[in-house]
Amino acid sequence: MSVLIVGSTALDSIKTPKAENPRLLGGSASYAAVAASFFSPVHLVGIVGDDFPRRYIQLLKRHKIDLQGLQVVPGKTFHWSGEYELNMNNRRTLLTELGVFETFTPTLPETYRKSSFVLLANIAPSLQHHVLDQAVRPKFVAADTMDLWLNIALPDLLTLLKRLDLFVLNDSEAHQLTKEDNLFGALKRLHKLGPKYVIIKQGSHGSLLSGPRGLFLCPPYPLPSVVDPTGAGDSFVGALMGYLAAAGGSVDTHLRKAMVYGSVVASFCCEGFGLTRTAKLTRSQVEQRFRKLQQLCRY
Amino acid sequence: MSVLIVGSTALDSIKTPKAENPRLLGGSASYAAVAASFFSPVHLVGIVGDDFPRRYIQLLKRHKIDLQGLQVVPGKTFHWSGEYELNMNNRRTLLTELGVFETFTPTLPETYRKSSFVLLANIAPSLQHHVLDQAVRPKFVAADTMDLWLNIALPDLLTLLKRLDLFVLNDSEAHQLTKEDNLFGALKRLHKLGPKYVIIKQGSHGSLLSGPRGLFLCPPYPLPSVVDPTGAGDSFVGALMGYLAAAGGSVDTHLRKAMVYGSVVASFCCEGFGLTRTAKLTRSQVEQRFRKLQQLCRY
């Protein structure tokens, strides 16, 4: 089965203590779509300006990502610029130019509407709602978010939560949303807001799933060197949804393994600037690292 | 086989945002010894004053801990007082009264000298050296430490490292000692300093082993509520050494599982003030949580 992915498609200018890379392919939907493409066909919904480099379109096409839903319109592509501190965990935004994104209304092509798996990657909750309004009985709907929406669009996010099967957020967002210091307390409150499954991402410490079968501690793939963590969370949830769509059958059966694949693809993402490492990745490299991670956790 | 454990034996006055508990049984050797006692016989080396409550001696005896090496001398028992912040990770020391600890020279009773497994729990590196000088061909020597010794006794610690099989420290200590931001870089440098096995503790995120068989990611046991994390690291390494001593055979074969038992006993430690929860623990509760942790990580 295929995955429908909606989110931002952007140009990212990323500065780390070691290097600076202008106008890389970025955005939550780009990361998630490429990550999902290793497992299943992907339908992408997004918007870019007429300055969007042709090579990025080609990159997405090489991953057999269906771009019918990618609007290319006159104007500038969403441009984000950020800088990481030495520890690679703290980053600050230097610049956000919304460009054509300001007027984005995601529209699902007819062939997208019946997608069984829908990933609402990080984007304004009102747009995530709008996509769901057009989808026809999806089997499994997941959404990611960011602190910005908790600050400026909380009511939209709260109504969205009632329409989700899986909500993915990071630990600081979980604390912000629930006012709970403790992860267990936060998970309890998050379930009460709607979703059957909640995943709390913990950066380089892995992630935690809470669902009907209880908790699952998903290990991180430990990296000797992080080049650029941008998009790791989007890659995690993209790979997860791609794996679920490919596996078919019961989500309960496959979700834990899907998360581990998410960890693996996210680790590759961190090994290069933007999507540069992930874009060169092969499925067999993914499988190799998946087995390696199994070994790292075996006792 | 039995474990020889040397370290501090103290009275801890612990304040958290929720409660205050004066003069609890504390000290690295007390925590480690009780944790190890669930798996193997323990020989304890330490010192207390004549104010040391009789009930704490009884507690240690109930765990069949051999106290021949516990010196009881006129004067005051080492007293530490600390306060935790709301997140339970940051703590500050309010008071340190060394008392009889100031004159401590650990002396091994004859029956202790041939112990195969030696745990040098957190204590001044010069005293850790002194214990090793008296031990007769131990099979496996492990040591823990703390930031204080990195600051005031680094030369002693560096020579100690050459005498160890396993060195256990937390992530901030690893960074401080090696000047490496990255865990992999830190591990590489730590091995060069001597020990074949290095474990980096990461608090509530688990721990990481590096040894001849490569890396092992040891999961934490996730807790809904942490009452008091004091002694969790000592409990971890104590249980680990107790399990290794009981398992016999090759350390390489058992060390990963020993760490998971360490995680489990450390989690119980955090569920009560000082040793109050651990003191009531049974081996079957340990096994139950061990199996539960296996389930939490299975995919």
C-alpha cells in the first residue's frame, strides 16, 4: 500500500560549527517522503516556488515519489535558515521566509484520496485538518507537529488530535502540551486528547511508544558523528509510515518494528547535511543497519 | 562466587521537592552491596562511627552481607546532605561531614583477599588502589568514580584505570575526563587509558557498554515516578557485579545481561528514598521486572 504525505517542502540553509550549506532540499514532507520511499510508494502533497531547483525534483522522482500533489507556483520557495550549537542538540532559527507557503492550500489529486496510510508531517494543524477533510476513509492517520503550533494554533491542534490514530511529538513538546514533567503522565494525557498511539521522540536517546499493547522503548542507532540532525524526526516518522504501509495487516503487529526502521533511517539522515546522505541510501544499507541495531541491543 | 565491595558507608539526608528524609542509610558501598546481594554473597569493606544506627547494620545483615570488613570506630559516620530539583536530575550538595571517613584505610580481612570479583565503588582513587594492593589475583575488577575525583585526584585515578577490567562512569564524567563531546570518541580514549570494558551511564536513558564484543545499548527501566535517584548508579554497578559473580564463566558472555539486571535494580532504588525500596525487594520481583523490561524492548 502507499503513503500519502503532506507537509512543508522547503529550502534549508544550515549552519553547524563545522560547515555551512545553503539552500538544501528540506521541509518535513521532503524528509518524510524520501524516508518512506525505501519501503512503499509515496504520494507527496506540498508547494514550491518557481525557484525550486530542478535537481530536487529529480531527487524526489528518483525515489519514485508521486509528485502530482506538489504545486509549483510563481514566487519563492519556503526558505528556512538555522544554526546548530556545538552539541548539535540546540539550534536557533536565523531566518524564516514563507514565500509561496503563505498561500498554501493542500489539495489532494483524485488518485491520492483513497490512500490507506496518511502522514500529516509537521505543518500548520489547519492544513493537516484540510488534508484529512479530503481523504476517503484512511486506515491509519499519523501526525507530527512542532512547538510553534502549540504556541500559535493550539485549538486547531487539539481538534486534530481527535482525528488521529498516531500522534508523534518530541519530549519537550509533550511537556509543553500536557504540563506534565513525567513522560508517563504526559502519555496518559495525550491519549485522553484522542490518539490511540502516541510516540514521544527523545532525540539521540530513541523514542517511546504508548499504545494498546503497552509501552515500547525504541532504541536509537548510536552514531560516532552527527553531521546535521535537521529532518531526523521527519525521517523517523516517514520511514515508520512507509514500513507500516508496506507491511499491511495489523498496525499493532508491525508498529514496533516500523519504529526501529524509523530510528535506522533517521540515523542515516544525521550523517549528512539535509538529505544528502539519505538520498544516496539503499534498502540493503537500511537492512544492514537494522540488523546491526538488533545486535547492539541483544543480551 | 562472591563479590568484594569497597566504598563509602554513610548517612544521607535527602531533600526532594516532595519530602525530606534525614539520616538514611547511604554511601556507594551500601547501595552496591545491597544490590549485589540479590545475586551473590557480598563482602563489604567500609567505615562507620559509633553513631551508626544498629538498624542499618541489621539491614545489611538481613541481606547476608559479610560485615567483617566494616570498621566501626569512635566518632561520627560520614554524613552527606543533598537537595534535588523538581526534574530529579539536578542535585546540589548541602553538606558533607566526613567524620570517621577522613581517616579511613580500607583493610581486607584474610577471607576477603581471594575474592574473584572486586567492585571499587565510588571512593577516593587512592583508597581504591589500596584495596587492589591487598587483593590476591582477582578475576574481574570494576571501579566507579565521581566528578570530585576527576577534579582533585586525577593522577591517582589515571593509574587506577590501568588496573581495571571495567570502568563505570556517567556521561558528564566521561566528557570531563576525555574532553570528547562525542560518546564514541570518549569511549576510545577511555579504553586507551586501560580498561577493556567501559560503561557510560546515561541516567534515565540507560547505559552504553563498550568492550571486545563491541557496543551494547542497555535500556533503562522506565518509571512512572522517581521518588529519589540517590544511589541508582551504585545500585546499577552493584547488581551488575553480583550477577557476574553468580553467573561464573566468561564475563563476555554475561556482561550484557548483568547490565540489564543493573538497570532493573537501579529502577527499584529510584522508587523509594535511599535504600528503603531496595531493602524490601525480593529476587522474584527483580526477575519479574527483568522480564517486563524484555517485553518493553521486544519487536
